[in-house]
Amino acid sequence: MSTEAETWTTLKVLTWTVGYLTEKGVENARREAEWLLCEATGLDRIGLYLNFDKPLQDGELAAYRSMVARRGKREPLQHILGNQEFDGREFVVTKDVLIPRYDTETLLEEAVRQAPQARTVLDIGTGSGCIAISLAHRLPQAQITAVDLSSDALAIARLNAERNNAAVEFLLGSFFQPVTGRRFDLIVSNPPYITRADLDTLQPEVRDFEPRLALDGGVDGLDAYRALVSEAPGYLEPGGWLLFEIGAGQDKDLAGLLADAGFGAIVTVPDSAGIIRVVGGQWHAV
């Protein structure tokens, strides 16, 4: 986008940006250009369309140019805007947390379906806190505990809990270590599940900007699951549920791990695209 003195109207800016972002390999370039322009101008999308012929002010154009340059380098849109919606609520996101995905709402829905009366809930690897905070609203009777290995991630999760008026206990540590001696009615986790060989093939937005700690699942993508499944029985109440988000094609392996560990009532749940996204089981099924 030229910095020379010329008139950049809303429509002209959008048209240029769509071409630029498309050239850089950004999917949904038109929609993303509109979101960035909404952020720069303070208008909503309808406002943009009603002001196609309006020139941008210098400050708006400078802010927009900076955001477009970042997106052209494939920095995630959510990092540029600073937030992402999940389960109808807005969550702050930074480079320190995995960006909440719509697919993860499948895990949330299954948790509420299987354990609607849960009194104690544990979220392992909470990241932004989106699952724990959403469960705090969905299961108001429950005490929600969330664990993460990253202190930077926990700082974001605490901020999100405050902004979304959710009572969640956040603890720093690896897997079950911070909750030694406690038992839960429901344990949920969206652990790292990308195979190490696939890490470098991910989209630049994921590979270069999201925390590797939240992505790297080891050689076969199952390292975290093995550890969690083996330890979970010592932290579940009788009849308690252990539910995971998984990657595409991992459902049979996970179901096998759960069955071998003594879990029953094993469930596999597809996401909106029909891909099995959640696998879980009940401890000492009742």
C-alpha cells in the first residue's frame, strides 16, 4: 500500500488488501481485510459498506497498514486483533496461548453432556482458559480447576477469567502434579497432538506463531495422552469422566489406550465436519 499522498477510500483499501493478502497465501482474504479495517476505523461491517466512498483518516490508514503488513507475514488474525470468540465469549489471545478453535467446542459440549452434575472439574493444559471458563458458566455448581505448565499462559487465562466473570482455580505445573491427592468428577484436556514430523508442514500461522509446547505431541502425537490416561485413574472419582480433544485419525489409538487402562463407556464424538474430535471414557462406569 503506497505511502504517497493519495486518497484511500474504504473500497479502494479493501480492494487492494484482498489482492495483497491473497498473493501472500491468506485464506478468506476479503473477510479478514474487512475485520482489520473494522478494527482500524471502529466501524462494523455494515458501516464499512455504508462508507465505501469515505477516505480513511491518516491515523486509521497508518494503523490499518501496520495490521495488514503483519497479516501479510502470516501472523494470525487473532493475534493482531488480540482476541478470539469461543462459546459465545471473547478471549484474549497472545503468542503464549493456543488460539481457541471452534472444533474445541465439541469437547465442551460432550463434557456437559456426560457430566452435567459434576461438582469438581479439572482442565489440564488450559492455555487461554477457554474450556475451563466456559465450563464454569455451563456447570455453575462445579468447582473448576485449571492447570498449565506455562506461567505466561496462566496469566492470560486469569485475565480471561476476570473478563468473563468466571471463578476458576488456576495452578502452575505439569499434568496432575499441582493437584496431587485430589479427585475429580470430570477431567478434560486438549493436549498437544501434532506428530513431530508434521510440525513443519503446518500453516505458517500455526507453525511460526503458536506455542510449540501446545502443539508437539511427540513422534506419533500421543505422548501426552499416554501420560494422562495412565495417571488419570488416581485422580478420578468412581464414575468420573476423562475426555480429550484429539487430532484427525487418532480416535482408534485413544480408544485403545482408554480401554487398556480400564475405562468403560468409551465415547467417540465427531465435530461439525464429521471428523472424530473427542474421545473419552468413564472410570469404573456406574
